[in-house]
Amino acid sequence: MTVYPEEEVRAAAERLIEHHSKASEVTDWTFYVDETYTEDAVYLCEYAGVRPVTAVGRKQIKETHYGEDMGGFEDWTFPYDGYAVNGNRIITHWWNRGPG
């Protein structure tokens, strides 16, 4: 596996946070997927530990997690608390904030 310089990985984390914030503001997650994920990306998410979702490639990611699964979250915000970098890995922490 290619090992990227730490500065490049941190820059990717900052872009991820920037794009996520913009998507949250305009409630359009389509551009977020295009800007953040590679065409061969694999997205894994477990909703409450009971509903696993796996999407392969931008098209499936748009259709599932950032498509139908975002319905009803238009008034929510997702502020970031921070991130950590370990080699090529980025671990992010954000909050899911409902309206009110």
C-alpha cells in the first residue's frame, strides 16, 4: 500500500471537513461524494450497530448513504469535533445535531 506524507493526509482530512460542512449547509450531498470519494471507494456504515450499509463506488455511495439515507435530515447539522491521523488513516469525530 502506498504511504502518503502526513501533510497530504492532513490536507485530505481538512478538505473532507470543509466539503462536509458545505454539504450540510446547502443540504446537497452529491457534490460531497464527488469531491471526497474516489471512483473505487468502499463506504461502510453501521446504523446504530444494527443496519450495516456497504456501498462500492461513487454511484452507490450517492444512492445509499448520501442519497436516500439522508432524507429527513435536511435541518440537521454535523459539526466536527476533530480528527486524528495515523499513517494513511484518518479518524474523524463529528456530532449529529437535530433541529432545535
